[in-house]
Amino acid sequence: MADVSEDHHLLPSTRRALRHRIAVAQSEGRAPSVVAAVVRAGEVVWEGSRTSVEGHGPDGNVQYRIGSITKTFTAVLVMRLRDEGLLDLGDRLDKHLSGTAAGAVTVRQLLAHTGGLAAETPGEWWERSPAGLRPALADVLGDEPFRFEPGLRHHYSNPGYSLLGSLVEALRGKPWEEVLRAEILEPLGLERTTVAPRAPHAGGWAVHPWADVMMPEPAEDLGIMAAAGQLWSTAEDLGRFATFLVRGDSRVLSADSLREMRTPAVAPEPGATANGYGLGLQVLDQGGRALAGHGGSLPGFVAGLWLSEADDVAAVVLANCTSGLPATAVALDLLGIVAEAEPRIPEPWRPFLDSDPVALELCGPWYWGTAAQVVRLTSDGLLELGPMGPTGRTARFRANRDGTWTGLNGYYAGETLRAVRRADGSVSHLDLGSFVFTREPYDAGAPVPGGVDPAGWRGIG
């Protein structure tokens, strides 16, 4: 029987649940308008909107301001510089951008908000005041830019991303906006993502907290803070961007580098055990579902973009109100509705090809001391190590050219797995970061640290 491709269209019941969720969000959040989109398997499979204006509703082509989702775009530009060899994430900022009061902070720390910098700029509220008040980085950082020692803890910093935007400009020799357009927006076809609004676009509104009245919010140009939150975009463009954040694009950034961005780089804030931050992306664990994305807000607008790689689903929510509608929470709900109502159909199982190297000698049961483990080799060429019982450490490993394997996740991420061979070439044991795994519990024929009692196993005397 021929393989049947997955139908990307959503069931009527799923579509109604999505419509209901944004209707409730717009009503309870008292938003002038909200527009949302869901992407599955790289395609926009649903769009919806609600508005307070009768007979009119925004669609996926209407621009809203996306606030801090801009940071993810900036982070992609920085990762491109890393992949081209123009910088290392461990580099101090002053190696590439001199004359700032934050030169000792590393690029990685800026990306992950662990540089210890202040959350906001000194002086007037930067999101609602003219950029001319902050013409230079010194105005963004102020006289006392640090709140914590760099690397000590996660502390979200808008000025930190202003520094990253200036870093991009220093290494490219062009304005941040020009680099962004040439290296991300044009290759990905994000024609409706811009630094300044282009019609059709929503106006930003402040809704009174205790009365059903509202007033317009100013739309300030952020100037040197642009890399932290300047962009305007649409639900359709952000849906395409979400697809890129999972799959990568050889013209922009590889899937491996994007996976690195989605990997937690820092422990979450105290009390937020499920929340973390990667490199330009927020990461969440929601009921065992690994999620990545970013929220955004500027006066008059809130936004959320979230994705699940395992479910191959992403959701975007945009609204034109200063507060009230929790865009990230709504986006997570939309994603969950689709993922749970219509679970992803797994790829068909396929065996290895005859030409594939298959390390069968590593497969099967192993013992770390008395803990029973099992190694499996999957058709994608990765080794999986996990406990035979319900608890224990699990990890996946990628093959290296020298015959070793490198851990990709969990406790063993970055650690080296090595098959130690006997004189006849057979495998004696596995060495994983100094842990010895043997075919029998405490195998006397293997170099178990501390040795094995020569009397062997026995009962109580």
C-alpha cells in the first residue's frame, strides 16, 4: 500500500475550539482586536480573529507590533556570525565592540540574559519616549549598568539586546535593520515584517482597567534599542518564522544551530521551575511538552509565538492592547488544542539501509554497577541509552568519526561514550564520562573502578 501523507487540514471540532479560545481571549482580555494563526507541518492550517468593530476583522496580513519577539531575530543574526567564525559565544563583548561599560560580558551571556545587566534603561520609560533621549549605548547602559555579577543568574535585560544589535552592526559594518532584512527577512520571504509599520496595520490602544474606554498609545521609534523590540509583523509572517525556528534554512541558519538556541542555557528564576531561557528563545516545559518561543509587548500591543518541535505545531497570537490579553498563554492554549485533539502522526518505521553502518555490538543490555541499562540504535543513526526500569538517566548520542559517541541531551549531554575493546577487537565495556558499563553486573573481567570482590556474588552467611 502506498504511503498516505498527513492531511494538514484541521477537523471542524478543532477549528471551533480554536475560534472559541480566541473569542474568549478577546472578550475577557478586552482587546480591540486579536489575530491568531496555527502552523502544522510547515503550513498555516488555521487563522482566526476577533474585533470590537462590527463587520471588520484583521487577517493574517495585518501588521501588529511584536515587541520582544524581535530579540529572537537578533539572536539569529548573532548565531550566523558565530557559524561564520566571526565570533565565539564565549568571547567578551569588548573583543568586538569596544567603549561600552559592559565589555566583560560574553556574547552567550547577553543572548541568555545572564550578563547581570539592568532590565531597563535609565531615565524615562524607553518604550514610550523618543529614541533621541538615548542616542548612544552609554545612554542605554547608564552609570551603573549591572545589577548582578555576570554569569551569576538569569536576569532579563533589554539593554543587553541593544548591545547585541550594536555587535551585529560592528561586525557587518551595516545598520542592524539592513542586516536583518538581507540575512533573515528576504531569504525567508517575510515581506510583511518591517521596522516601521506598513498598511494594513493595527493601531495600538490602552484600555482603561476599570471602564470600557480606551485611548491610543504612541508608537515610538526605539532607535538604538531597536534590536530589543522594534519590529512589526503579521500572523502569517510569524508562522513562517516559527517553521524556520524548527527546521532551519540553509540560507539563514542550520537546524542544529536553532536547536542550540532552543536548548536551556540557564536555570530558571526561583519559583519558575518550568520556565527557562535558551539563546534568544524562551523555553517551557508544560505537562511534559517541550516548548520554545517568545512573548512580546510594547505600549498598545502584546504578542506570542510558541512552537513544539515534537508535535510539529506552532501558534501565533497578536493583539493591539497594552495589557489584559495574555498573548503567550493564549498561543500555548491554541498549540495545545491542536496537539492534543489531533496528535502528530509518527513517521513510518523504516529499517537501516544496507549501506548504513550499524553498531549492533553496542546494542542490548548493559550494567552500570547493578543498574540495568539498555542501548538501542535508532534508524536515524543515534544511540539511545536508558534504564530498563521506570527511573534512571536517559540520553541520545551522535556518532563521531573517531568511533566515539557524543551525548546530546540530559545528564550526559556533551559527554563522550567510548567502546573499549579487547585485544581481539570485541567490546569489553563502555566508558561514559568515567562510568564503566559492563555486560554483567560488576563484571570481574572488566576494569570496574575499585575492583570486584573475588568471592563474587553470594547470599547472607
